Amino acid sequence: MKFNEMTYTRPDFEKSKKNYEELFKNFKDQTLEEQITTINEWNKLSDDFATNATLCSVRHSIDTRDEFYEKENEYFDEVGPLFSNLAVEANKTILSSKHLEDLKKHFGPHYFEILECSLVMKEEAIPFMQKENALVSKYNKLIASAKIDFDGKTNTLAQMGPYTQVADRKTRKEAHEAITKFFEENEAEFDKIYDDLVKVRNEMALALGYKNYVDLQYKFLYRTDYNSEDVKRYREYIYKNFTPLAVKLREKQAERIGLKDDFKYYDWGFSFKEGNPNPIGDPEFIVNQAIKMYHELSKETGEFIDVMTGMELMDLVAKPGKQAGGYCTDIPNYKVPFIFSNFNGTQGDVEVVTHEAGHAFQVYSSRNMIVPEYRWPTYEACEIHSMSMEFLTWPWMELFFGEAVNRFKYSHLSGAIEFLPYGVTIDEFQH
């Protein structure tokens, strides 16, 4: 079955609620075996909801102008928090089991740590979460709406990317100015969304008994074994040990491109005088080389890439109305991942078929796990698989870059180092 043949059905929340009540009404009196069966049945119900939510989300992000999926996305913005609250009620019941220690032996203790984290969600949070969802959807739609006239074409934000990396400095500067103009023209709306998000998240935290959003979000992210103080120490470590190296790499770049004394923000995207290492073929070429690469890498990755291409589980190329960025998700009932990105002719296109495919291969390898919470690790642990796949595939990079392969490797490795100070800067700002 191909992705576009997968059936979407709007979930009926009242029916889900009734099924939950029916499942758990005698839970406390059940035997251990009966409770295991009940939990497994609840997980199937959760998978049904998640499957339809994901199909809606992916199809909406591929084309935010599609009226049907826009309406369905609005429905999930409303009903998602209701289902989350229902899940919390189920988790409370499971955690109160008289067979808890034996359940931990059966499902593993981490499952119950995750359930404990979920208990921060209470009914009082629902209206705040609904508003938060609507604001996030509004932001995504605004970003996707960008129409930037440049080089005789109308471009999305992703399609402007290559212009910020060309050898001609004047073009780079003008491209950045054109991108900035879009944000300036929509500044009031971006500011309003941001302001509203900060307020609604703070109000939600207060309503749930937290002093601010930070500790609440750590629970939502299932950070079970470290806190914001640990992360602060991590940021300080990066600042001390990696930031000086990142600064040196930028200084080397400025020298390489002949701008040692005049290195501006619009020069950051241009790495080598000979030009950036871009893929030597179009999107179809990149996918075909990825198929060859993953078949040579291992039997398992070969099977995986055949599923991804055969079932058309990737939407890769930037186009009007498409949500920005890239992601990997999974569709539980079909036991497959999906990769979303915005190819634009830069080295990032190849990094997508390694990075996002690292996520996808991990969740594909976990597809038969009965417990949904075990199919993905937490967000931070997920990056182990994606970043590892980027570097595990280095021996095949010549397939994509030809003679520019060493420029790609230098750019890729320095980019990974330079990301660390950037990432923790954003993390500190969020805190």
C-alpha cells in the first residue's frame, strides 16, 4: 500500500471515551494476565488515534492550503488535548494496579516512568493546550505562506536557501534581505503569535501547579533522569569546550573565502571559494543513490529503504504551500515511518536522506513493539540515531557529491561542531 492509499478516518472522541471506560471499569479486580490484556487493548486504541492524527498531520504539512486537511488539523488541535487527558486517566489506573511490580517485570520499568511523567497533564490544562495547538498551527501556516519574488521566480523560504549559499556575494546579501523582508512584513503577526504562546504556556504551567513552564515542559518531554540544572551544566561545558573551536572554524572559513576582515552574516552560508558541495544530481538521483547506499550498508537498511520508496513514504521537495523544515514520524497501524523535507538543491538534501532516515530506520526497527512508548526514545535520544546515520554513511558520500566529497565532509563535520553552541544558545533562550 502506498501512502496516498492509506485510509484516514476522523476519530470519534466520545466513542474513544466509551471504549476507555469499558476497558478499565473492572481493572482493579482483574488478574495480572487480564490487566496485561487490558493494557495491550488500550495501546491498540491509542495506535488507532495516533494513526489518524499522523495521516492528517502529514497531509496537512505537505499542503497547508488543502481545505479538507486544514479543517481536520483544526479538529485535532481541539480533540488532541482531550485524548491526552483520557490517556492520563488510563495511566493513573494502570499505575494504581495491585500487580504493579509484576507489570513492571512484564513491560519494563521505563514504561511506568513515562506514565508517571504523563500525570502532570490534568483536565485544567485542556483549554490552554487547545489554544497552544491553534497558535502552533497558525505559525506553521504563516511560514508556509511565504511567497518571495527573487531571481524572476516566486519562492518559498526553503527555495530561497540556495541563493544564500552562492559564490556571488551581492546575490547572497540580496537573498537574505528578501527573506528578512517577508518577516518584516509579517512582524506584527509573528510577534502576536509569540507573545500569545509565551502567555498561554505560562498560564498552563500555573494552572497545573508549576512556578513556570520550564519544569512542566521537562515532564512533557519525558526527561526522567535529568533536570534543568543538569542541562545548565551541559550548556556551560559547551561554552567552555566547543565555542572556542566553533569560533576558530568560522575564522578559517572567513580566510578561505577571502573575507577575513569583512565577514558578514550573509557570508556564513558560503564555505569554499570553489563553491559549496552541492549534490551532483536532482532529487530522483539522490533517492536512487540512497537506495544503492542503504543496500550496501546492511541487509536491514536495504529492506528499510525498499519499504520507504516502494510505499512512497517520503515527501522531499520544496513546493508552494508546504510546511517548512523536515521531520520523521511514524504511522503505527501501518508499521511504517514517514519522512518529510524541503529539498532545495543544497547539501542539506543529502543530509535529509541520512539524518531523517536515521530516525526512520530506528522507528522502523522498533515497529513491532506492542508498547507505543517504546517505539521512539525521548527527543534527545532520537538524535543519537539520526546523527549516527549521518556519519555511518560517510563512505558512500562520493555517490552524491563526486569530486566535491571532501568539501562535503569538512563542511558536514564543522557544521556538527558549530551546531552545538547554536543549539545551547537556543536552549538557554527557551529556558
